[in-house]
Amino acid sequence: MQVINSRPFTIKKDIDTVFDMAGEPESARHFLSKVGDKPMFKDVSVADDAISAKLPLVGDITLHRNRMEKPSLVSYKAEGAPVPVELVLNFQPEGDNTQAQVSVEVEAPSFVAGMVKTKIQPLLDKMADSLEHLDVDRFLGKK
């Protein structure tokens, strides 16, 4: 299994709020639908504990929430991906903020591992940048 990590980043909100937001597919749908002024993924929708989207070069994929370890981990497992994939969000408290890192765990044959990383790493970097600059209160409609 190959693990591809974003850089560690800080979210300016307490860990409990960040954990609750990450574990709620509706919050993720809003985030994944539009990051900054550009859509990250197309046709994002939510059903119960899952997020569905159209990913570049992959097509339709559904991420089912499969693990929650409060307050430090939320994981979504992919259905419809060409290889087994899991999106993992890790959190650690940092005062009034939350230290975070996004990882993708991929079970891909070694001969395609490099290609997989070159496709996924830019998405993880974009997610880290966007989450780091996210105004959580505004995002949650509290401002």
C-alpha cells in the first residue's frame, strides 16, 4: 500500500469543530464542490454517510465514511475507484487551532505507484492550501 500525504497544515478552529465538520459528508460536499473560485470536483452529491463526485481521469467515485476516531481521524473509503483507495484526515490539537494532514492510501501495483502519486499529490496540496485558509465560522454559517 502506498500512502501519499499532504503537508501538515493548521486549521484555525478547535479540534472538536474540525472533527465534526470533517465527519459530516454535507460539509465535505460544500468544500469539495468549490475551493476558492474554482470547482475541485464535478457533480458532487451527498447521501447519508457518503460523498459522490466525478474525478478527473477516474470518473464517478463514491467515498463512504468508514472510520471515525474522535477527535483525531476521519476516513472515507472509495467505491468505484480502479484500485482500493482511502482518504484519511488526521487531526491533532494545537491550542485553539487544529494541526491537520490529509492522506490517501492507495493499493496500486508498484509499476504504477509513481504515476498515482503524481496525479494525487497536487490534489492533496490543493486541499491542504484550501483547508488552511478556510474561515470555518463563515463556512459553517456562523458569521
